Amino acid sequence: MPAMPGAPGAPVGDDLDDDELDIPDEEEFARLIESQEHGVAPETEPEGVLKGVIVSVRDDGAFVDVGEKSEAFLPVAGSKRTKKPDWKPGDTIDVTVAGRAPDGYLLLSSVESTRPGEWSELEIAYASGSIVVGKAVDVVKGGLAVDVGVRGFLPASRSGERDQESLEALVGHEIRCRIAQLDIDDRNVILDRRALIEEERNKQRQVALEGLAEGAVVRGIVRTIRDFGAFVDLGGVDALLHISDISWGRVDKVESVLKEGDEIDVKVLRVDDDGRRIAVGRKQLESDPWSYVAENVRVGDRVRGLVTRLKDFGAFVELTPGAEGLIHISEMSWSRRLKHPSEVVKEGDEVDVVVLDVDLGKKRVGLGLKQALGDPWDRAEQDAPPGSTVEGVVRKTTNFGAFVEVLEGVEGLLHISDITSDRRLNHPNEVVRVGDKVRVKVLELNRERRRLKLGMKQLEPTEQDKFLDSVKPGDTVTGRVLRLRGAEADVELGEGVQGVCLLRATGDAPDQAAGAPQGDLGSLSARLAAAWQGGSSVPAAELHEGELRSFRIAGIDASRGLVTLELA
């Protein structure tokens, strides 16, 4: 049967699914809120039902006080099937406003009396779209059977309930609905409760919106939790509490902080013109931790914080709950090239850091870990001066050499040409490998450029070292006279080994030659060494360059590598 003129449209579609929501952005905010509104509203008394007190009774009805300036009139229902009510002054009764009489006072309708008793009354209710009250009597296929004076059918999709359990819970209760379809010939009545619930919720929403303003602090109930935040019921209107606005501290999961049903205070952050998008915040009710940073953190300060999370590029450190700084990976070690911050720190570590930079506008603080440990190069000149021999650990090898850590945080280059004098190397790994402990000699140190040059071959014993270890003063050795230099003769005692023989002019007394002042410092050194050993000088005429002679070792100065000789 076609719908009668003026009748509400037949029910269409099922409940919208509010579970298929994405993380909101500016464009999707309205859609998310709208989706949430299709959930089940809390059980509240409909706005159209009023509590009235009967003031006086007469045959055709009763005057009722409903809180208005003047009393309202509740007429007796005109249906023959409706018993005349037993009203008495002082009785409390549930009524709805039916209209206004010509003389101005309100006309009321009893909630019980709005149950139609005849098909004619159903026809009027259907045509006007007015509310009818019926009792859910049974669960039938696809919905509920409802007694509205006649047996009507409430489809599950128009019940306003989201699951079968909630639908069955209506049985035995009075429900308010509208007639969606009426076929008198077939005695068919289709009811719609969902539309009425949505209308009443929209009214509640409008009332709630009127009381909302940006900056207001309101109490709400957490209704739904999502990965990106929570929807909070502010008394008929849903607002989004984004995860970033729950706390100044980091929140990884919303459910770790909130649960459905929690009553919380929130601050209204934004309300758009039509009230479809409302954003609220909880952390805004607490003091901003960046105010603490602004007042207490300065560049150069040494502070202590908790490592909260690690990224490939660095580690975040909590300076105060809700305010973090970043240690960039380049600020973690003076010498090591780190692949990941976990090589130095881990989550949960308490670390001392130095504040390198503060940008309050962007809420960023740059931190340095290596600066808090102190610059190891400050003590390098004292602990590893040039010429000293130190022990270190090979940290890295390359084609051109090896990097050796001689002090914590101080690495030097051991060039491949300075590793050994025995042979030519193709790669340092032929002699040293990463992790080896080695003794090296400090060849050069440049504090400003942070460069350290090291050598290993410089610690190898030379032929002269070996010769000195094999002889002692008084031993006779064979040597070749290399050159005559005034009062001295250089003598080759072996490959890379030389000695000095002190000479005197022919006819000079030995003591005169030894004691005569000389301008040549080298000669003076040789004479002093010879004198120290108690030796005597040799007449210059007795030696010739290139000849082989036997010499007696007069003295050895191992620290200077000096061997003094006399003819045997």
C-alpha cells in the first residue's frame, strides 16, 4: 500500500557502522564525529516527557502543573476502549505537550493515553507523524512485536539497538516510536524507534553545543577508544580527545591511560561553526612542561635525564615529564663512528648531558653526551706526548693503516709504512687486527686538529741496538775507518752500526790532545765519552780511510747510541 500523504518515509538501511574509522585529519574530523553519533545513546528520559502534578479534576480532564507560569489541561482520551482515569489532586503523572488551546494554555497528553486504541487513531498518528507508545511483547523474526493498541512490528534495523541482546532486553518495556508504514486493509503496522532516538539525541546535541565554548572546561565520559585517541561524550555531543592531547608525557597506547566509561575533565580546544567537529584536550589542564624548560634550562648547563626512546639518528632524553631533548648520534662519542645509539645507551638509562641548543618556539633541545664526559684530547698532550711509548687497542683497519685508541676517546693513525720495517705490507691486517693490543710510539700530536701519528716499527730493535746488547767495554772488535773528521774518526762496526775513535795530531801528548779546547761539539762529545771511559786518543797518522783495523771498545752510552773506540 503506498504511503499516505504526509506520512514519514519507510525505514531504509541498517545502522551506520562507526567501527570503520581512520585516523582523523582536518577533512575527516566531521565524518568521524558523525559516525560516532550513530552509536546507541545512553538510556535517558526523552525530552518530550514531562513530570506533572494534578491540581484539579473535572469530567472532561484535569489541570496539571508542569512548571509553567500557568497550569496546563490534560483532557480525557476520547477512545471507548480507554478507561476513564482515576485521577486525584496531588497525583504525579507523565505527560507530553500536545499543543496549545485557543485561549493560550497548554494542552497535554498522558503518556499512557498516547497508545492508540483504534485503527482510526493509528491513521491519525501516522498522518501527523506523532509519537505513539507501545509495549514490546515478543521477539519475532527480524525484530519485535509491539502492542500499540494493535499488534505492530518494529524491525531490528529501526529499533535503535546495535545487537540482538539489547534488542531482546526491550521486551516487557514501554517504548516510544513513530509509525513508519500503515496498511489498514492488511492490518499491518511498521514502527520506527531509531528515528525518534536520533531526533532526541540531536536535540540534546543542540543543547550541549549551546553550552560549549573554546577554552571552557567541561566534564565528559569516555565513550569510545581508538588508536589515535578517544571520543568523549560531553552530554549529547561527542568530541575527539587526540592521543597527543591526553598528556604532556608520551602516550604510546590510549588504553594505558583511559578506559571506556571514565569520567574526565577536558578543555575545549576547538568548535567549528556547525558543531560537527569538536576537539578537546586533557593535558591543557596541567602546566606546560616547556615553561619549566624556559625557566631552568640554559645552553651549557649540565643536566641529568632519562633515555625514553632510540632512533637511528639519536636518543631522546626526558628533561622533565612532557619535555624531551635529543642527543644526536654525532654527539655521543668523540672518536667512534656509531651506527646506532644503542652502541652507547639504551632505553631507561639515566645519563648526564650538556645542553647544546634550546629552541622554545619549536620545543627542541639539543643535547650532548660526549661533552658531559669531557674532551679526552684535553689530557692527550700530558698522557701521550710525542716521543712517548703507549699501549692501545686497534679499533679499525683500512688499506692505508690502522686506527689505534691510545686513550679513551683518543685515536691515532698507525700508517701502514710505520707498522714494520721487516717487509712491505699490502694491508695492515697482515700484522695487526681489530681488537689487538699493541705498543706504539707517539710520533706527532696536533691538539687543534685532533690528529695523532703513531708508529710500531720505531720500537723495533735496530742493528745498533742489537750490537750494543752483544758487546761490553773492553771487547775487541773489527771496524772499517769511514772518514777522518779532524780529531775524530767514524768507524763502521757493522751494517748500520758506527763508533767514534778519538784522534790527536802527531807529536801531541795524549793528555794535551784530550784536554785541548775544540770548537767541534761532536769532537768534544767523543773526547768526553772517551775520557769518561778512561781511554786515550789515537795519533791521526795511524789511521787511514777505508782500512780495516782492530779496535777496543772504550765506552758505551746506550741512551745516546754512542760507542767510543781506541786502537787495540
